[in-house]
Amino acid sequence: MDCSKVGKLILTLRQEKGMTQKALANEMNISDRTISKWERGIGCPDVSLLRELSAILEVNIEKILLGDLEPNDMDRGNMKKIKFYVCPDCGNVLFCTGENEISCCGRKLSPLTAGQEDLQHKICVEEIENDFYITLPHEMSKQHYITFVAYVTCDRVLLIKLYPEQSAEVRFPKMYGGELYVCCSKHGLIRKGKNNV
């Protein structure tokens, strides 16, 4: 851990928040001299203060310790690069179109890898009125069920969360040229290509 890099980052983040050293020190119940020492690289924050400092500056603790935020390249919003994440602990569903570090329940999440549909996860699409009616002949027990169905087009994502003991069927407004994603609680993410929807 490089104290001068950590200090420069704290200084930058504090100024972005429009806070003085005194204001930051008051929120953390420490002296402003301590903040000054950190920012000059004379010392680093104590481990017991990192969580509070992270919350005040709204930055990941790991980034504070590295002393660098490393911003990503500008996201152009290309939906072809969409990544889905599911928390194994709470079932939270997240998605993004750019590079990121996503964590939930204190753990870093890895993006789901989409496989192709198979006999067990056969996705049936019917056109009914102005909608796509999507059904799956898949069990929906508490141990094995479809967690969500998402329809991704060039400019939007429509996601419907499903729950155990619910029917494995959804309706999406008719928009051609999209890709359909289905997530199974046991087998992960399955994709049906845009040629089929």
C-alpha cells in the first residue's frame, strides 16, 4: 500500500465531495490533522476506519487501498456486450453493458456465460396479438426453477423475474431482432438467438 497514492486519492475524493478536511474528520470522529497526514502521504488510514471512509467517499475499500480508481473506457451502450450477474446468496439479478466490478452480499460476482438452449431448456416463442408469448416446459420447484427471462434488443433490456411455483411463461411487447435470455437456478444462463425471435 503506497501511502502517497492513497493520500492523493483521499484528497481528490474529498474535494469532489466539496468537503474540507475538518468536515471529513468530524464525520469520522477523528482530528483534521489525521486527514492532513493521510493526504500528505505521511500515514495511511487505520483498517478500522476504512469502512467508514469508504462509505463517506462512496468508493470501494479496495480502491482506497490501491490509491487509484482506474476508470473504465467510455461505455457506448452496446447491448451486444450485455453481461448478466446473479448473486448466489440472495438471488439479486444485475446486468451491465460495460466493464465493471459488481459485488453483492460482500462477494464479487462473475458474469454468467450464456449457453445455447437444449431439450431441458427448450424456449417456445409464439406471437399473440402485439406480444411474444414465451413458455418453457421447465419445472418450477423451489430447488430448480427459471429465475428470470430477459429480452435484449439493440437499445433496451426487458427483464421479468420469475419465482418458484409460478408458471414458466412471460409476455414481451413484440420487438424483432432481439435475443432472449433465460436463467435456470441450476444450469445458468441460456440464450435463444435473434434469428429465432
